[in-house]
Amino acid sequence: MSMFSKLNQIKELRSQAKKLQNELSQETVSVENKGIKMVMDGNQKIISLDIPTELLTPEKKADLEKYLINTFADAQKKVQGIIFKKMKSSNFSLPSL
């Protein structure tokens, strides 16, 4: 395989990745855990976060931290499922370099 051919494969891969990233930015997931509501886009960027005021006390700090971590993990799992489905449906594949 020539160097030019490999460069073309890399260019195509970057193009596919950019297209996938753009598609994922249009997807959102919503998760609620112990009253904390989080919306995340398909690129794992947090769009919104709503925390109930009763969790914003010093006594609830440890609980809040635990709930935030769990809520973020739940949202990530949902997004990863979307990423997998998008990659599978678009035949996104890594070329053998």
C-alpha cells in the first residue's frame, strides 16, 4: 500500500469521525438520579444540570457528590450506547494502516 493511499485512508477516517461527531452533537440523553437531573449531548458534554436545593446543604455534601458521580455515569452509559449504534449503522470502520 502506497503512502498516498494511506494518507487518503486517514483523510477518509477523519471525515467519517467529523461526520459522526456532528451527528452525535444533535443527540441528547436525560438522566435523573436522586432528584438530580442531567442532560448530556452525544459528545458527552453536559447541557444542563438541575440539583434540588435540599441537596445543597453542607450536611448533604457527600451525598451530593456521590449522586453527581452516579448521574454522570448513567448519562455516559446512555451516550456510549448511542455512539455504538451510530458507528454500527454508519459502517464506521478503521482502515488497516
